[in-house]
Amino acid sequence: MRYRLFVLSFFICTIGPVAAQIEETDVVDDENEIEVINSEDDGETFEFPEALTNANLDSLMNIYMSKTYLTVDADCEMLNENPSFDREVYVDRLRRMPTVMEMPYNDVVRSCIDRYMVRLRRQVSYMLGAANFYMPIFEQALDAYQLPLELKYLPIIESALNPTAVSRVGATGLWQFMMATGKAYGLEVTSLTDDRRDPVKSSQAAARYLRDLYNLFGDWNLVIAAYNCGPENINKAIRRSGGKRDYWEIYPYLPKETRGYVPAFIAANYAMTYYCEHGICPMSSKLPVKTDTVMVSRNITFQQVAQACNLDVEMVRSLNPVYRRDIVPGNTAPSPIRLPLNDIPRFIDMEDSIYVMSVLQVLKRAEVELDENAVVQQTKQEQRNRRNQNGVQNNHRSTSVTVKRGDTLGAIARRNRTTVANIKRLNGLRGDNIRVGQKLRVK
């Protein structure tokens, strides 16, 4: 049995609705939870990314991993009000952030920052605690491809740090890969598994995709915008702008959500850096449980594993978000299941019994027997039924005739293989006289 040590606890975290604090704010399309912002100053409109508009902090705090590993920090007194700062302070703070990527200031960026620091203070606290679990995974993937580490905040605005998040258009996972893009970067999707939901695999794929986008555009703001709406839309905006290749110059030609995407990314970097200056306390996070993976060669369910190892099935599910239906498809190929490190020996000891349990609780039948004798008998019966039906139809067609010119009872009897006496009896005839057009029963 081969397994590899890996310290990780997959934590599901998100933040709540964001809306820019500009002169006039209109909220529309409540059904799809899209927030549209209108500015009196320039008349432009943009939408915030979907992940920033539909989270519920109360429900998130009831998720298994948040209940287990996050608590309010009793040693930090969180302010209820956001301190007020001048424009120059924001400009200076953004300038001093240790980033390779450009982090400029403008009214749209300021509106995003204000929303994080005012209405979303509790969500920022929540994110800061959750960052202890996910950010090391993101940083390792980005560093492997020599990409700016500030890109680690993209999943905050993409998926709200939810590995099983699915957008209204089908983008899935922490990095919100569409099916085609995910497959192009090696993320397999089947009815039972979805690599887009795997934090490690999806982070590696996202790093490669971001690298390729940078090779295409050579500008990180355009890269982020392209990650949101696709390179085709960026090229279209460049053409419509007359060939300009600066994000803020092609801004009016971008899709509405992409106009809010880069400002939201800048604001997320600001919030995760300067939360202390705004009186926000990170939630306290306990060290995640140490975990390991074991390769299994049979189909098994989370319920079977949890029962055999005396684990909470919610824990098994949270540690293995790649599996879509609580089934590890070991029959297809050796597949890993992640478990708490201390429970690995018990799983290995119980593995044979778990496999037996999986056979008894059949997931899919490998073979199905047919009763050939029953098939033959049924076929014969169907043939008899068809013959009988044809006989009835033939009888029905010959039970009566219409007398034609020149017909006699004798001629009619011969054609229908009966007797004159029988025809007379069936039709109540006393003599041999018949008339043209007369209906006669012959059987």
C-alpha cells in the first residue's frame, strides 16, 4: 500500500455581497444575485463577480471545517466602525504593497475597498482565518511557475474559497474552471470525479493557465481580466479601443462583470494586507488535522469508510471534494482517498472488510444473467399470439359478403368454403332468391 504524507485540511470559506459605494447604486437581477453599479461621474456600469454577491456567513459557519477549525479570536477586539482615511492614504498603501502587479487607485477600486472594510468586515475576518488553510497551496503552485504570489487572492473573487462552488454558467471549483478549459489543462471530469474541485490539481492548472495568458498579453491586469471573461473578449475589447493594450483604456469595451473584476482583485489584496489598520480581527484558526492519502483499488463509498474507521462522514467528504457523489471509483483506476493521518492505520487494517462491504452493497452490476428459457418461451408465446390474431382478423374479413351481379347462393358458398344450407340458416333465407347489394353472412 503506497501513501504520501501531506498536511492539509480543505476548508470551505466565502465572503458576502459586494456593491460599490458610488453616488448612485442600483441593484438589479435579484434572481441571479448580480449587483450592477452605476456611476454618475462617468455613466459607466459594471457588475461584481458572482462569488462576491451570493454568500451567507451564517450558513458558512455551520460547514464542518469552519465549525471545527475557526473560532472568534477572544484576544482581539474588533471595531464596529471602519476608520476614515484620505485618498492619499489609500494611494500610498497600495503603492507600498510588495507586489509585482500594478495596484492603482481610482473611485471604482475605492468603492470595492469600502465595501470590504465596512459592510463585509465579518466576512474579511472569516477569510483571514481560512487563508491559513488554502494560501499555502496557492502559493506553492504559483511559485512553481514563477508567477506573482498576489495572484493567490484570485480564488477569493472567483469562488469565495469554496472548492465545490459552481457558477450559473457551470464554472467549477476554487479557480472556477469551465469544462473545456479545465480539460485543456489536464483536469479530468467524469460522473464520479471532478478535478476542478481538487485544490492541489486545480491550483497547478490555474498557474499554468495564468502563465499562458501572460505570455499572450504581457500585462497582468489584462491577464486577470482574461481569466474572468476569456482571451477572446480581451482581444475584442483591444480591437474596439483602436488597439490599446491597457486595461483601464479598454475598460469601457469590456463585459460588465470584467469591469468590476480587476478592481475587486485589487481591493481583495488591500483587504488581506491592511485589515489591521481598519480594525478587523482575523478569526482564530486551529492547526488543521494532519492528513494522508491511501490508494484504493475498488469502488467504495464515504459512508463505508466513515463507518469502518469511526469517522464523521462530513469530514471524509470535506477532505475529498474531488469526488462528486461520495464514491471513490477505485474500479476505474487506483484512486486516492484522503483521511486523518491517525486513522490511516485503521483504514489499512479494515481495508479488506471495506471492500467486502462494497461488494455486498453493489454500486454497479458487472454482469447480468438472462433466463434464456424464459426468452424462448416468451418468443414462442408471442408467435402464437400473432398467429391467433391473424386468424381472428382473417375470420373477421370472411364472415360476410356483398352480393354482386350474377352471384348465386351456390357460387357464394363455393367461394367461401361453406354450403348453401349454412348461408340460408345464417341469414334466415327460405328460398334461393338474393339481390344485388345484399349483405350475407357466410360463417
